[in-house]
Amino acid sequence: MRRLMITRCTGLLLGADRLRGPCRRLRAQRKGSALVEFAVGSGVLLAAFAGTFELGYTLNQYNRLLTAVAQGARYASLIPYDSPTNTPSAAFLTAVQNVVLYGAPAAGATAVLSDITASNVRLTVTFSNGVPSSVTVSITGYTLYALFGNHLLTGKPQVTYPYQGVWAPA
Amino acid sequence: MVELSLIGSLFFVLVIGLMDVGQTLFLQQALLERVRSAARWGAATDPTNSAGIQSMVLYLQPTAPEGGVPSFGLTSTMVSVSTPDAGTDNYRLVVQVSGYPVKLLSPYLAGSYKGAPISVTVPLGQYY
């Protein structure tokens, strides 16, 4: 009955001055509507804000990782490569991993992101015509935590540079 | 009126907070760009020329201009230039900006803070 009256009483929405009969009673029944509107509106708004935050935060973390990986790949492309095969020596691998994690060839105190370890940094050396031709550094098995979901990074971000250093097999 | 005071306070806190975040991100990116270009200039000319690299960060030119004031409230003590591991494969140029002022406007947070260090490393190598 009440719903029927609302559909009939379109004058309420238009703010008509001259209402008669049952429509006049309905005008007094708008008490709860502000609260309901607030609940619906703020819920949507908060979800939008949280989503924006999540997107920005994740992009920020990813960008930090990308910068670190690029720095490590650049370092790896310049220093002498001391292994006869495409499996790098332990010292070479550790130095590259340290550059990615700490920005320096020696291990530092705080890594680029929390909970990231050397095992998350993968180094691939590619040979062509029997000499090292390129180095690839990537992040693998690291999880970016955010509000709504966690993103497991496998092989992302990844940076490849042509090898420009001196090949000096031990 | 009551609604305006309830919603308005929340709304304006949010807007001012957004301005602060934007301002801080802009400052960090601007400083990072300065440090990068200064480190690149140093690696291309003379990595041991700390004063010149410092001046590149502060003034975007290798010598300080007459009566010049650095942008973003920087001072020369905030810029450190070092070249560790000279003569080895790990010889590198490190330019770092730390302790630069970050000004916030948000309620309860307003004031001047010190920003997180911004560091750029350029590998130079043994044969530099």
C-alpha cells in the first residue's frame, strides 16, 4: 500500500507545494532515508578509496622491485664473468643478488622490500657463439601483499641487458 | 548543518591528505630525477668531483650560481657523494640525498619531517 502511494505521489519528489490526501502523510515519513543513503553511499565510496589505495600501493612496490632488478642486471652486464658455462659462479651470483636487494655488491642491512631474500632473485646468463651474450635478472616466488589480494610474482619484473663485460673463465 | 559538519570534516581531512600524498610523491620523484641526472653527469665526467656532483643536485649545474638558493629546501650537507671500492670491479659512484624537508598539512600530522633517503648507484667498473 505504501509503495503504491509512493509511486502515485510523484509530487513529493518534485517538491510540489500543494499535496492532498494520503500524499501529505507520506511527506512526514522521510526520517530514515538519510541514514540509509549514507550507509549505501559511504560503503561504495570507501570501497573505491580502498581500491585506489591498493592499486597505488601495489604499483609502488612493483616499481621499487623493477628499479632494483634493473640495477642488478646493469651491474651483472658490466662486471667480469668468471664461469666457463652459463651457470654463474657463486660469487658472481651473490654479488648480483646483493645489488638487487641492497643496492651494493656487499650485503646491506635493509632490503628493497620486506621479507625478500636472495632466493627470490633469479639470474640467467645466455651464451651465444660460445661467449656470454646477455644477462637476465628477475624476481620469482615473491608475494606482494595488498588489501584485497596477494600477488605472487613469478619471473616478474624481469630485465635483460646484453653482456658488455670481460669473459674471464676461471 | 549537522550533516555538513560530520561529512565535511571527514571530506576535508581526506582532501588535505590526498594533497599531502601527492606533494610528497612529487618531491620524491623530483629529487630522484635530480640525483639520477647528477650521478649520470658524474659518471660521464669525473666521479671523484664530489663538489660538482653535489652542485648538480642542488642547482642543476656544476658550479653554484652567485647567491643561488637550492630548490626544495636542500642544503649541501644533505647531499653525499662517494666512490667506494676504487680499483676493483665494484668501483661505483653513489649519490645520496637524505634528511631533506617534507612539509605536511594534514590535521594531527602537520609539520616538517625528514624524507626517506634517496640513493642512486652507478657502476663504473675496474677500467674506468
